[in-house]
Amino acid sequence: MISSPLRWLSFCLLAAALTPRAWTQLPVDASGARPDPIAALIDQAEKEFQVGQANYQTGHLVAARLNFDNAFNLLLESPYEIHADERLQREFDRIVNGASSLELAALEQGDGFTQQKSEPAPIDQANDEANEVTFPVDPNVKAQAEVEIRSTHSDLPLMLTDPVVSFLNYFSKNGKGVLERGLIRSGRYEPMIRRVLKEEGVPQDLIYLAQAESGFHELALSRAGARGMWQFISSRATGYGLTRNWWLDERLDPEKSTRAAARHLHDLYNQFGDWYLAMAAYNSGPGNVQQAVRRTGYADFWELYNRNVLPRETKNYVPIIVAVAIMAKNKAQYGLEGIVPDPPALFDSVKIAYPVDLRLVAECVDVPVATLQDLNPSLLRTTTPKDTEFDLHLPVGSKERYRTAIAAIPEDVRVWWRYHRVGAGETMASLSRTYRTPVASIVEANGLASDEVEPDAKLIIPIAEGKVVAGETGDLYSKHAVRYRTRRGDTVASVAQNFGVLADKVRYWNHLRGNTLHSGRTVRIYLPLVAGRESEAWTGGSPSKHHRRHVLTAKAKTAKTKTAKASTKNRPVAKGSRTASDPSLASKHNASRSQAR
């Protein structure tokens, strides 16, 4: 029997080991009461979670994910046992349930808390360099520019002030690459922009505002959160009718954003009666400019500039645009005569009212998915919106080919089903393995007499909802895992299907054997990447090294099996045949949908 002193010593050592070390030295407030570290921890986690909710609602999904991760980590990595304190448990459950419901909604509608890639806005670079280094006013540059302006036609006033000359110097040296890239990209959109500006009754040379803001890059994103070619902030975009939701951000739509920008500039000109003040208000907001005018009594941009009553970025903004306009209209004098603009972005447009995966669209018209993403920059997902009309842009001359091919795919499975052109050496069995679809389903969907198939035949592939095509993303998965808490009835296979991954992957990531999962177990899931996100891939190694502490407690949506009744008449698909694209087959494919599991 252990002696009493030894037992007491053991107890003391155990108590010391279990004492939260990070909070042992607690400050005492003026009243003598020690602050409650649990309450402080909860308050910190709650604030982070609320920021995540705000980011989610405004469409900043990556930022929301990081906020939720931080909230989880604050609780999970604290020195306190969550289950030992009712307040911690309550806060933890609140954050888990709130974040996981948003995460699952994201997964069901697209690819989780991922969003389209963006490009840094050139206006930020110009402002940064202008704030760090003042580019001198070169007398020779100024003299040359004065001569050029006299012979330069512009429907905007081109006033040559020292700040403008300073930016002429900048864009001739440090900023020349930015300017050149913008002038090259301008070819894609210049005809459209000039047409829209004319239709809206504003000066044509406001096109140089887009050059300065974004370099004509429709995916430009500023540090302030302004997006698109015309750098709209979210509230202003909504005010001018640009839709922003899970599927779309019309700030990235070149024509719609151009029209919104033209109308906004027209309104600002009507308010201030001066194009320089209108441009300044476009940058900093009309309230800032109106306040500067009231303070000084001058409704003149250069007076406001000299009196230093405008934000620094806005002071740079107008001189940047004027400098860009002068150089773009006098390319030879600034060594830009060799610039070859990109060809205009031309496309066919089809108005659709159903969701469709861009990969299926690409297969319908035989182009890479990247081509469709370039033509439809406002799409944030690889799927077009649900429950609303969308103008789908297609390569020129492919509209009718798309309509014919898509008619053969039932409307409610256009997010899942695919086309495949048979390559040399491919068999029905190999296609079945690639698409994880039974041979019988492929045979039936295409009205084939047998499972023999000829090279170059174009087949419909009926993929079950939620299934992932083998190798579709090069078997790449996200670097960071989500965590899913299992419920009664879950198996390895059902969880894998719910998240669109292989069951073997779930076993590997979680060191599992067999198919059984006990209720309440947390399993790690690395989500499959969509096309174009290879840089975010998990590259192997230990999952624990990369996983985030997302805990998904809501049950993932169970993949539903489509059932329907119909009979098909067996029709062979000959070599090079387009039978599978025949719209008359559309009504014959329902029978195979119940088998595509």
C-alpha cells in the first residue's frame, strides 16, 4: 500500500501537470478580482467566428474558411479541456454547427470554400511605388508631352501638370511593363468598351480608367476588395445592378461591369459637373470629394490636390489616368509602337435556365474547359447557376453544336453526366473504370446493341450524382482537410460518396480497415480539387501535417440515386457517329439513370 505522504506527492504532481499553464499568471484588475480566462477565450473565438460569418455572407469564402479555422484552433489548442467546461462546450458546439452548416452548403453547391482565382490590381502597384518614391518631373519629358497634347484628340480634358508628368516618367520606366501588358490585353475588350461608353453617353477615353485600374484584367482584385476590370466594391456593384452570389460575381463580367461603370461615372459627372472630380469620386467615393469641395470652396480637382484634402490614393488616381491616356495615344513617342493588342474576345451566347458543368459544355463543343472559363469570367464555380437564367458564352460558331449535344442529356443531370470521345485502345470496360459507371449504364444511355465500341465514337457517360471521375483532377486533393463527425449508419463507403472521394482514400487518410465507422468518430477528408487549383493540392505525406481543425458535425448530404422509367431501342454507335448527340435520344436515357451508381 502506498504511504499517505507519497500519495499526496503524486496527487500534487498530477494536479500541477493538469493545471492550465498558459493562464497560471493572471493579472489582477483594479477591483482585485482575477479576470476569467475562459470568458476571454470564448470572446476571442466568437469574434473570429463572427468575422468569418461576415466574410461568408459577402462572398469572401477563402477568408471565411480561415476565420472559422482560427476560431476552432483558439478553442482546440487552448490549455483547457473543452468538455470539462460547460461554457467552452457550448461555444465550441455553436461554432462547429454554424461553420459546418455553411461548409456543407458550400460543398453541396460547388467546391466548398474555394473561389475563383484573382489577379492583383495594377492600380495598387502604381500607388505603392508612387508613395515610396517620388518620380522627378523631367523637363524633357514635360516639353515633349506639351507638344503631343496640342495635337492629341481626346474627349476628356488632358491637363499636363507636374503630377501627370511624374507618372509619365513612372510608366516610361518602372511601370512600363504594367502599361504594356494592359495595352496588349486592351485588344480583347476595346471594341466592346467603346461601344458601351458611346451607348451610355460618356467620353470614349474613360476607357483608360480601366487601363489604370486593372490593366483590362477581368479578374483584378485590389487590396480594398474591389474586383473586376472596373474595380467595383461590393456595395457599389449592387447599387448598379451587378449580381453577386455563390455562383456569380458580375463585377467580373466585362460587358455588364463596363455598363455599370459608365452609368456610375455618368451619375458622378451629373453630381460634380467635372470629369476629373467624377473620376476622383469613382475612386474614393462621392462623399469624400463632396466634403473636400465644401471644406475648400473649390470644385476643381487640382485645387483640391494642391490643398491636400483628398486621400493620397485619389490624388494619384487622376494623374495616373491622364498619363496613361497621353501615352496610349502617342505610342511611338514612348517606345510603345511595337505593342500588338490581343484579338477581340468574340463568342456565341446561349441563354440557359439550368445548371450545367463546364466540363460537359467543353465536351459538347470540343474545347478545353479553360477556354470556357476565359469566356465566362463571372462564373465563380465550374457549374452555371441554379434557378436563374445565365448567358453562357461559347466559342464562335459552336452555338448549334452545343444545343444539339446538350439536348441528348436530361436537364436535371447536366451537372453530372458527361460526354467522352473514344480513343484508340479504349474499351467499354476501361471507360467504366475511368468514370466509375457500370458498363450496362453506358450501353443503355447510348442505345448500343452491345458493349463493343469503335474509336472516335462520342458516348454519353451517365455518372451518378456525387461520383468523382477517376483522374479528373489528376487525383489531386486539397492541402487542408475538413473533419466530419460520423453518425449512426455511416460507413467508409457512404462518407466517401458523400464527399466525392474514393473509399480507399478515406481509409488511408484515417488509418482505417474495412467499411465500418462507429458513430461519433471524426474522420479527415481531403476534398478533390476542381480544374485549375493544382497549386492547392495535398501532395501525400502524413495527413495530420496538413489538416485544418474543421469539424463537420452536420451529416453530409446523401447522394441520391436517380430513378426513372423508359425503354430504349438498341442502336449501335458507328465509328465517328454522332448518334449520342442526337436530341431524339434524350427521352431514351432515363432508364440508364437508375443504374448509374
